Amino acid sequence: MNDSILIVEDEPKLAKLLSNYLRQAGYEPECLENGLDVLPRVRERMPALILLDLMLPGRDGVDICKEIRMFSTVPIIMVTARIEEIDRLLGLELGADDYICKPFSPREVVARVKAVLRRSASQPPHPGVPPLLHLDEERLLAILYGHELELTVVEFKLLEFLSANPGRIYGRNQLMDHIYPDQRIVSDRTIDSHIKNLRKKISGVSPETEIIHSVYGVGYKFDPQG
């Protein structure tokens, strides 16, 4: 069972106080002070819940929350010292599960954490959040199970094209026509090489995951179900 709570708070005394109360409640708290450290930590090891302060050095909680929601449904409780920010938080529809205003009682925080975790356990994931793969074409960003894949442009295009129609089999010529629309002359084995590199990168972040399958004598397909 995942009992880890990520506390993102730049006030060390408050972070330590929350950590002590959450540990007494049976959770495993971890503290971060800088907003720039949050995304790498979340992608490396997903916590059960995030307590996310709004005002942070490096990067603010609003941006962090929006980016996390691009690849994860992990429960997030926003924390703010500014009452006027509440309407802004709600109006942005960030996907946060709750908010708490400073000053607060640590016991109240523990109670909110328990309530949000109970609620999230009984509800389906947030609509529109892909559980497996997120692709951002503008930034050529591919995130698999919360881990960023460092892909070349061609590898990204292949993954995007194949994943758009899960289960559909594409021949090498079809894939080449999509990857090289200028009709340049390349060997059909070029596709095999790109697919091999793409699979290697997927395996590097998720060794048990096989989502691109070879269909003997035909081509390739994207199938997360195997």
C-alpha cells in the first residue's frame, strides 16, 4: 500500500510539523522546498497524495498542479496563505482535489488528507487524464506512466501515429509515408531501426511495459493490453 505523502512547503518549521503529524497518523511523509524539484520527484516515484503550497521558490503551485494533471490523477491538496487566491484556484479548474488556507491546524490537514484519500479511492480517475500515455505534440513531450521518454522527432511521430489507433496494424510503407511525407527514398528497414530504439526507450522507463508489437510479415501495432 502506498502511504507516501509529498509535502511541498518552503517553510521548514511548518513542513517539519506537518511531517510529524502525518507520520503519527501512519503515513510516510517526504518534504520538498523548491517547486523545481516536484515534477522530477513525482515522475520518479508517485506519492499517494501531494500537499502543494501555492507560493514556492523556483516554480509556483499552480503551474506544478497543471503539469501533474497532464499525466497523473494523484490527489493534490493546494495550500495557500492568501484567502483571495481561493477563487483563483477554483476558477482555474486545476484539477486539485481540495485546498487549505494558512494558518491551519495540523490535525485539520491530517483529516483532510484522510478524507481526500478515501474519496479518491472510491472514485474513477479524473476524466480526460490518460492513465498510460500522454503526448504533447507542441513540445514533443511523451510521458509514459509518469516517466518522460526522451524521443527523437521521428520516434515521437511513430509513437503518436501508432497510439492514435490502438490495435490497428500499420505496414512499414504506411509508417514511412507518415514519417517522411516528402517521399524521400529510405529503406523500409529504417522503420525497424526507429521502432527498435523506441521500444528500448520505453523499456528503459518501464521494463515490464510492451506497448508496440511486431506483426510478422505485416508491420507494427500499438496495443497496451498486449
